[in-house]
Amino acid sequence: MTSIAPSTAAADAVKKVTLTGYVGFDSITQQIEKKLLKRGFTFNLMVVGRTGLGKSTLVNTIFASHLIDSKAPKRAADAPRQTTEITSVTNVIEENGVRLKLTITDTPGYGDQVNNENCWEPIIKYIKEQYSQYLRKELTPARERRIPDTRVHAILFFISPTGHALTPLDITVLKRLSEYANVIPVIAKSDSLTMEERQAFKRRIKDEIEFHGIRCYPYIDSVEDDVLLEGERIDRGVVQAIRDMIPFAVVGSERNIVIDGNAVRGRRTRWGMVNVEDESHCEFTHLRNFLTRTHLQDMIETTAVVHYEAFRTKQLLALKESTSGAVQQQQAQGQQRPVEQGPVGTVVA
């Protein structure tokens, strides 16, 4: 029987045809939108940083609602946590008919010990556990139609506003976390720095990130920068502009203050008032727009296509090697063991 190979010429001959009448398949985008709106979306955000840097406040400010409480000690006399803990809070928020299942994972205790050696390990373990859990469900023969996604889509890494440089701990943790997730560094409570100090601090951090080869999101060299997303090519220039702004110098506040007769979210300080949404005061609006308005879907896709895929490939290769080794070992043992006569004439190896 002769097999017929597909014609390369035929494949290359695909051409664009102009329709002579309305067909209706252009409504597929509306069908997809309707289905997605009914299903809702999932986004999992992790915050990492020392106690007192305003992690909970910033998250609540970004999503304009009180989602999580501060995990800082209530009193100065309270003993610091001895280990890095992992706590997650899930909320469903809705905006203009779009429903988002938002999980915020906090890491209280990180960096608060006298000896912070390996304090990042519980964080890495948690991220990998979510990948493992997803992989197990993915490999189940009778798997769910929609696997619940608990994979961490983005990590906000909070840097203390010292004005000096990244600490050795910061550098180590940034390098480790960037291997498994989309890491976005931010300078916390940047209103404690003057504009000159802030710019110098940002430049120093950028230089250190580049020197140590730390991969921060968004990735300029990622294939995700070139894929078509909802019919529009992601502009590398936009990605580069965002990367030039990293680390974002931010201020968070859940309180409203009155500036020039207008109620805005901000903070009163000894030297004046800070409007968190004023771009001349901080870069909060740039971070919020980046997280929610321009790159939310891309972070979810990058987690699946880049980070999870790398983890999945590594796990499946390891499983293949261990299975192959076990089979070879059994075969070797079977050749060495004497053959025993089993009942009813069967041979037991």
C-alpha cells in the first residue's frame, strides 16, 4: 500500500480569498468573549518582602478594595516570626461584567530573622508545589475539563527604600524566584526618598539586576513579545519602556485625602501630601496599569508557556529516566535470579 505524503507545494499554495457574501464566522470573537465572561478569569499574585514595607496596603490600593490584612506584628514587643510563612487569600472581584478570581499569597516572616539563610526556600517550595499539583491533574487519565489554576502568575518583590543598593539577600532571592515565576521588583514607600535619591537608587538597582543576570518580567527576549495577542502584536518598544521603568517606585494608601478640593488616595507627611495617582509623586499608576490593563493576560500566558512548561519538561524527563532505569534494573535482576517452577506449570521469574 502506497502512502501519500502531503504536498509541500499544496501547503504553500494557500491563498487569501475574498468572500462574495456574508458568512458569519466573524462572530467567533463574540462567542469566545461570551464564553470567557461566563467562565471568569483567574489571577494569582504573590508578594515578597520584609515586614513593614506596605505589601498589603499596595495590593489593596492596586485593586481599589480591601482584600488582605497586614501580617505585621500588632505590637513592637511581639516576637518576629521564626520562619517564612505562606498565607493565601482568595476573593472574587467584578468590574463591568468581568469576573476575576484573585488570589493574593503573602510571605510573612520573610527576611525578618537574624539569620536569613535559605529563608526563600518555603517560597520556592510553594511555587513548585502549585506546578506539581497542576501537572498531576493534567496527567490524570480522567482529568477535569478545566483544571483549577493555582500557579503563581506574578511576584511583586518589595525592596526597602534604603537609597543604597540591593542587599545580598535581595540579589539571591531575586535570582532564585526569577527561575520559576514572573518577578516584578518595586521600591516600597518611595516617598521616603527625595526625587534625586529615588532616581539614583533606581539606576543602581537596574545596574545590579543587569550585572547579576536577573531576569525580571516583562522579558524582552521572550517569544511572548512576538506572539499575536487578540489580533495585536505586542510592541517590543512598549516592553522596553516598561523595563526601563523597573523597579517601580511606588506608594500605597487606602485612605482618601483632600488636595485642591478633590478627594484622592494619598498620605499626609511632615513635608506635605502624597497623591499615589500623581505620576510626579510616584509610579503607582504605571505599575497598576501594567499589572491590570496591559499585561495581565500575558503574565498568565507566560507562566503557562515559559515557567510551567520548563518545570513540566524537567519533571517528565526525570520520570522517563527513572522509569527506564527501573525497567533495566528489573531486567538485570530477572536474568540473575534462578527460574522457579510455579503452580500449574507457570514460570515465575
